Amino acid sequence: MKDAVAETAKPGLSTGLALLPIIFLTTLLALSVYLFGADSSYGANQIALILASGVTALVGMRTGLSWAQCQEGLVAGISLGLGPMLILLSVGMLIGTWILGGTVPAMIYYGVQILNPGIFYAASAVICAIVAVSIGSSWTVAGTLGIGLMGIAGSFDLSPAIAAGAIVSGAYFGDKLSPLSDTTNLAAAATSVDLFDHIRHMLWTTVPGFAIALLLFLLMGGGEAATPEEIEALQASLAREFAIGPHLLLPLLVMLALVYKRVAAFPAIIISSLLGAGFALVFQPEAVRQLAGEGGEPLVLLKGVWISLFDGYTADSGNTFLDALLSKGGMSSMLNTVWLIICALGFGGVLERTGILEHLLNLTLRGVHSLFGLVGTTVGTCIGTNILAADQFISIALPGRMFSKAWQRQGLSRLNLSRTLEDSATLTSALIPWNTCGAYMAGTLGVATLSYAPYAFFNLACPLLALLYAALNIAWKPLEPEHEVLV
């Protein structure tokens, strides 16, 4: 897309014009949060992004682009999110059938026996980290283990926001250090460094950042956790509604095995969803009939499974807490998140097509002469691109290409740049409500992005550690002229 920007952007773009859509969007988003609070992502933010896209197109037309060219940028931006949107919709299917099939209830049933409420947050982060390292996908971890852990947190009467922060922290730690991760590979490719050298250099910030997160989660403890009697009552309610057994965990194992074998996320999740549907038919026929309502066999079973795929599971046990815990899932539950992603990526696409994004990135490098200034500029640019372009891949690729020479002119290896890209672009993407990652985590875990963001300690710690290292001038690898040349 960068080549398209170079071909279509006009020299008449001034800094004032480039800042106009940014100021407009920032004002609307601030009003959105003020007026609607945590509910701003359920429509208000989408309107702000669409209107800001229109202002951006007007700026582009003012500098010589046609409406057709601006629209092409908008469409191209949205097309970047088609893959994530398909995954998001398939996760909705997964949640619905895994609840109906008993997989999620079984995860909750056995999880409350194994996990101690006093260390639940820290344990959740560690579990998610281990699995994410092995499969290289924070999204998959959140969409599988994350669902069960959120249910267990609810069973313990723990904070859903802190639990989601722990899940996100662990998932992104593992994703960041996994050679199977797409963002890890992209950061290495964008800066032309060896993948495993990149992973080793990230340990400087990643390990201390995760240690800080675990310490904070341990200090937070379990709060006012549910009593053993309440846990036993919950397990009894689950056993009345579902035929519970360890065999119901098989869809989770199959899902993790498919991803580990590098099966693409979308077909892997679809296969796992259908496996969950099969489990529902075989092991939970009464739950399927209850969801379907009236009808004759075998069509009533087909109807029940079908409902779980598009509209999720609706519990009607008489237990208010259990009903709230398990009534979720289905493609329809993800439509608001898809709406948000479409609006955000459309804005990012037209922002890039008009040349505004590149213009603003170039401005950030002016007057940067110190290590702290360079690191701060890189971190700020990656976060800003995450906010404006709403996509972590753009936030890694663009600064990675544009800042490479600046880092080398400072006498620093490009490994420092690749690490800083991950510390900022990769990790902060999950903290922005309209970013694809923030929207996905909120939609999957059922907690608003701005609610869990203060507790995603690992994601918050790494950018701060990058800045601290710059201020202290430690853990920076010097340029090796025989191996690195200006590119």
C-alpha cells in the first residue's frame, strides 16, 4: 500500500491539513468516551471513525486526489481486516458450540478444582503464556483457553477485568517469544534481522516485563473469592445441565494441535466448532433440545446446533449466575466487533492512501538526536499508528521500514528497532478499543478493552521498560558494520 501512497499523495499536503483528521477524530472519540463510557465501542466510536474517514477523504481531495482514489484506500484498509473478521466470526461459532457441547462447562467444572483463587490471575497468565509460546497465536489462546478461564473467574466471583488482563498478558508474552508468531516474524522481516536473534534480544524487556506482571497479579490475589460451598453449588448446577466428563476437553486439545501443526486459524477454528457441534449431538442431546425448543427428531437436534452456531447458547437453568455465565457465543455476538473493525480499518486505509500517515511519521523523526529521543519517537509512533491505522501489522511494518536508517545512524543495531517495535506496536494493539486486536480481545473475552487495559500489566510494562532502558542507556546492541548496512 505504501507504493500507492507514493503514487497518489500530492505535495500540497501541509502539516496543518494532515493534522485536521487527527484532531477531528480525537475530539469525537473524547466526546464518545465522555458521553457513553465503556459502551462507546457499541456504536459511538464507529460513527466517529466513519466521520473522520470522510474528513480525511476531503483532505485528500483538497490535495489533488479523486474521491475514487480515496475510496480505494478505504476499501484497501478494510480488506486488511477480512482475515481477522473471519476468525472473529468463527470464534463466535466456537464459543456457541463449545458451550452447548459441554467443553466450556467442563473447563469450568475441572478448572475450579485445580486453580486456587488466591493465585488465579498469575496462574492464568502463566498457562496462557506457555500455550501461546507453543502455538504462536495470542488470538487462539484467548479464543480457547481464555473463554474457559473467564468462566472460571466468574465461578470464583473474581474480577472479569483483571482476569482478562491476565489472559491478555500471558497470551501476548507467549506470542511475542514464539517463532511461530506472525507479528514476531513480521518485526524481524520489516527490519531485516534474523528471527532468532530478534527473539533473543527481546528477552531484555520481555522477561522483566512478564515478571513485573506476575508479581502484580500475585499481589492482587483473589480478592473476595467465592466460598467452597458456592463452588460446589456451581459444579452441581453444571452437572445438572450437562453430562460432564474429561472427554469433553478433547475439542480444546484438537484445536491446539491443529494450530501447533500450522493449520491456518480460520479453518482450524471452524473444524473445532464443528467438532463441538458433534459433541453436543452425541453427549448433550437434552441441552440441544432445550435450546432448539419444539420440533421433531432429528431436525430438532439439527436446529439446536444450528442456533448455537449463529446465535450462541442461551442457558435457562434457573441459576441466575450460571445462566449469565453460559449465555453467550454465536456469530451474531461478534457483529458489533466486526462493525468496529470495518470502521477503524477504513479510516486507517484512507489515512494511508492520502499520504497523511506517512507525512506524520516523517514529522516525528525531525529533531531526534539522542537515544532516548529515538526510542521515545519509535514507541510513540507505533502507539499512534496503532490508534490511527487500527492494525498492529501496519504499526510494525511502516515504522520498521521508515525508521531503520535512523537507528543505524545512531550506531545501533536494527535488532534494537525490531525489539522496540514489538514492545510498542505489538503489545499496545490489544489496549486500543477500535484496533483489530483490542476489538477481538473484548469481543472474545466479553470485557470492554478499556476495562481490562489497566490490568494488562505485561502489555503496559514493556513500552515503559524500553523507555527506561533508553534513559539508562542499557541493553542496547551496537551496530555491527560487517553484518549490517544501511538499507
